[in-house]
Amino acid sequence: MTISSERLATLLAALCFLCLTVHAQAAEPSHERPLSAKVAELPPLGDAAAAPAADWLVASVDRKAGAYRSGPNEMVLTNGLISRTWRIVPNGAAVGFDNLMTGAAMLRGVKPELRLQLNGKDFDVGGLLGQPNYAYLAPQWLDAMTSDPAAFQLTGFRVGKTEPRFAWKRVRYSADLPWPPPGVSLVLDFAPPPTSDLGKLGVSVHYEMYDGIPLLCKWFTLQNNSDKPVRLNRFTNEILAVVEDEAIAEARGRCEYSYLHVENDFSFYGGLPQVARQGVFWVPDPQYTTQVDYLCQTPSLLECRPPIGPDAVIEPGKTFESFRTFELVYDSTDRERRGLALRRMYRTIAPWVTENPIMMHVTSSDPAAVRSAIDQCAEVGFEMAIISFWSGFDMDNETPSYLDSAKQMAQYAKSKGIELGAYSLLSSRAGTGEANEVIHPKTGKPGGAIFDVAPCLGSDWGIDYFRKLYAFFDRTGFSILEHDGSYPGDLCASTSHPGHRGVDDSQWRQWQTISIFYKWCRGQGIYLNVPDTYFLAGSSKDGMGYRETNWSLPREQQIIHARQNIFDGTWDKTPSMGWMFVPLVQYHGGGAAATIEPLSEHLPAYEAHLANCFGCGVQACYRGLRLYDTDATKAVVKRWVDFYKKHRDILDSDLIHVRRADGRDIDCLLHVNPRLKEKGLAVVYNPLDRPVKQTLKLPLYYTGLTDKATIRRESNEPVTVSLDRGCSVEIPLEMAANSVTWFVVAK
């Protein structure tokens, strides 16, 4: 009998696979024993996973995050608020993710730790096979589950401390927060399956869990220890089969997940995390065949991955690092409580967002005008001057005399105790030349980008632009960048741009370019105003949510709009994370009715803006050529700056949303921080043209006070009051027409 060459090759491949599989199974005990022995060295779980008695949003949680053993082949990370559990034999796999605050199990099934496409082939990293039902995960099933021989296999693990993602140079006032956030780290090391041709390739899955917050982080690194390049076409760095909140027979294309917030630093084109998180996907789980949706389309599987690519080539000896995914577990469906948890997350993993400098936008780049503005900033207590958009300032200008002039302005500002910065336009600018523009993948031509015509960050122009920015800050001493039109996620199909090969790697490479630059800025102490969600890459502030053309409305309407914007914008942001706007000069039209200049002639409107922003702890872009024109104007500005600085710690703290501005009654926001001496500060506005007399109810639970509080109205004598069972207090309130007042709450 004659066997064809094709048939012979198939038989030999099958025999080879069988031999390698038998070898892997035979070798399993040799690596099982040391891994099990290493788990045995961890402290027993014991009471470490018991939920703390105190509310973590009010009181400090004494229990630290740590690694423990929960069985012969099982380990746990927990901080008393959440826990994540892994089996290490027969392969590494997450088998538990628990909300210890509510007692809920969030995981309903075992999935691979990662999924990678390498050199065009798909590979699972870790995971277990054989779960009989994906509606829930019964512990007794785990011992019978097996390893997939075609998946990457666990070879070891390491427990350690958290490390900073990048450097944070502290040069200005901020909250006293640690960096990196304290906690525990776990690294799971995997090797390729013996049936692959990947050679000496190593994959490390990294976890961090932080002290005192129900939050963990996950990412991976891929080390190419072979002698040939490896192409990472695609990756999924988190795959979680979670318990759905809703069981609906007819899938609606999405589910509500009230208990889990997922965000990664692969974020752009959006001012809110739920808009900007480009790497988070909720999809149907094909293994979940017992769900109530008849078509099995309930999106109950979390996948964190780039929408395209990264199509990265890892050269021999090099390492690839993925983006980082953060998972915050909620303990309530209450909007305020969820917002408090999210704001705590940002303060923990991006503490530079607590930098909240008082800033002026100078509308001229003339050195004399800039110096005059700097002088006024110093006189009234402002801390920053930013040479604004449409001022004529050009960070791209490398003329030595131009850079010398900028350096002299920065030195003058420093001599006055003021930081100096400037505005630069990026992705929404045109005129960089067709060869440098984003090429639309469908048309093969420029145009159709998010900002229509935009430069590619991987083009010759883009590479040179960032070179100029690095050099500008090195040479001038400027310490603020307002970066408009930051990278929004454009794909570029060009094959001639030196910064990427084609469309598949264009998004990843452009995101790397801008995020690496922002991280460098943070390490240099450069403050970043970026109208986009780049907080996890080093940005401190983006817009509070306002509509730019609203600043062309009549002055009295702007005042109400501003407080609505602040109220709405601080559900997901701390006060320091969003900027507001004060149009000292005309902005987007509106003429004399919209602008505040001449300042002394519209002092009530100017003071209302100051009271809005400083009273809420939100900094605005005061845009014009001057901050005051008379002594009376100067006194008003300085009074509100002094108010903010006197109460800065509490004003930069969390806001409780008491009543939204609507022009029909008083409105109120309450600052709270149980860790301060001033545990609360309520700011109350009366927008009416008549006095008001009523009772004001303040919810003081998040001040940490439970039975009594001492309340002082402005500079009056304090009064001790009793709190009701809900930790609220009612106080009599009288206010003049069109006025503002505040109450300081202490123990």
C-alpha cells in the first residue's frame, strides 16, 4: 500500500502531538509538587477573608491585602473587601472572585487567564476544562477539571509588593497619598504548550490588589527569549465569566452590571470612563448554554482587549507589556455610594488627580502681557498661568530666540511663585500635509477621522511634533501643558508612516506614543490639562462636562449652567479632576451680555463665578488678560482665593449631591472627609431674586459623624446639633436674594 506524502505528514504530526501530550502528562507531577509546596509556604487564609465591620468609605480598613493558601493547590489574594482565588494544578486558573462586602460570588465559570494570537495562531494561557454548567461554579467540580494540553502551562508564581506604573514627581499641592498604592502583587508565570513551535517564550500574568479598597489590577508581559521575532497579532488580557445582574429571555444587547466597574488605561475619546474605555467588551458566552435567553446572547462575558491589533513584533530579548485593567467592586446600587467608590479608585491609582492648582488662561502670548498676568496671579494667590488657545503661542517653534523668550517668561513666573504653561493643539489640527494625515481604512484616503482631517501620530509630522514637545519642556522650564485634541483613537491605513506598519498596529502605536509622553510629563512634574480620559496615563484634569457655546449665553444664565455642570460632573470625578470656565473676555460669541470685562462693571457676575468654583472646590480657566481692574475687583478675587486655600483640604474632598441647581429654589453641595478636622463643608446658593427662609437637611453619614456634629455658619459661633438615625441634620436657613453661604461641619 502506497501512502501519499500528505497523508504521511498528517500521521507524523499526529504521532508527534501524541508523544508531546504524553510527555506533558508524565511530567505533570514533577512541577505539581514544587508548586504545591510553594503554596504551602503561604499563610493559611483563616479569617483574612472575613469582611471588616467598618464601612470602608467612612473608616480606614486596618486589614492589608495579602496572599494566602486556601487549599493544597489553591491560593487567594484578599484585602477583606474582595478576594480572587486560583487553582495552580493541573494549570493556573482563576476559580473565584468574591464580593466579601455583600457575600456574593461574582464568578460563574472558569476561563483562561489570557488569550493570545501569536504568529497567526490562537493560544489560551492557563484555564481548566470540564465544567459541566456555566450558570454557577460549584467547588466540588474543580478537582475533576483538567488542563488543556494546547494551552500555556503554569510554571511558577511570585508574591510581592505593588510597584509604580511610572514616576510621579510631586512639585505642587496634592493630597497626602502614597505612590504606588500599597498592597500585594502576584505574578503567574506560564510557558508555551509542548505542542507549539513558540520556543523560549514566557508569559507572566500580573495582578495587584490594594489595601482598603475593593480594587484589583491585571496585565501581562510577554518575554521573547528565543532567537527569532514573535508577532503578537491580538490579545485578551482579561476573560471573566461573571454572574449577570439580569436574567432576561430576550437579550437586549447589553446587561446591567451594578456590582462591577471595569476600566483600563487604554482609554481615549471621552470625558467619562464608560465612554473612553476602548478596551472593555461585554459579549455572549458560548459555553453558557443554560442561560434564560433562548439564543444564548446575554452579554455576560467580560473581555478586555484592544478593538484591533496590537499586531506587535517582539524581537529576540525584548518584552511586550499589555495595558492594565482595573476592576472595582461595588457594594451598593446607590448612585452616590458608587460614585464615592469610583472617586476613591482614582485617588488610589492616579493620585496626581488631586493636584488642583488655581489657574489663569492668558489670552496673549506677548511677553509683556504674560508678565502682567503673572504679576496679577501672584497678587491674588493664583498658582498657574497658561498661555491660552488663540493667543498666538506656538510650542512647535524651535527658533532659539523664541525658546529663549519662553524660558525668560518661565523664569519670571517662577520668581513670582507662579507656574507657567501653554496650550498646544494635536489631533484636531489640519494643515500637516496629506502625507502625514490619517488614512481612512475603507477609502484609503485622508478624511473621515474622528476629527475629520487629522495627523497620524506615527507620521513624520507626528514623530517630529512629539520630539519638539519633549525638547520644549526641557529647554524652557514650562511646567504645564494644555493638550487639546489628544489622540482619540484614529486608525490609520498608511503603510508609509514610519511609526506603524499598517492599520492593524496603528491604534496601539499611536496610543503608546501619547501615553508614554504623558507618563514622561508626570515624571517631570509637568501638569496636564487634557480634554480626554487620560488620567491613568498621567493627566490630572479634563472638562467638567460643560458645553463650550454655553459661555456665550447671558451672564446670569451661565451661573446656573455652571453649577449644574459641577453637580453633574462630580458623580464620577473628584472636584480636582474637571475644569470649569470663566469668560473674562468673549468666548464663542455672545458679545457684551456674555462677557465679564470690564470686570468692575460686572462684579456681581464675576463674584458669582468665583463662588461657584471655589465653593465647590473646582478650578476654572479664568480666561482673559487680567484678573482684576480695580482694587474692589482685586479684593473680591482675593477673598474667594483665600476662602479656598483656608478650607482647601475639605474643598478638594468628595462632594455629596444635596440638591441640583434649577433656578427655582436653593441648591447645595456638601464636601465630606471623615479623616479631617473639618469633616464637612456645605455650600448653599440662592439663585432667586428674593430672600429664602426654610430648613436645610444635610446628610452627614460620610463625614463619619454618627450622633452629634458642631456646625458653624461662615465665621459665626459654632452650634452643636444632634443627628437623626440616618446621620442627617436639619438646620434653619435664611438667605438673602442672589447670595451664597456655607456651613463648616466638625466633631
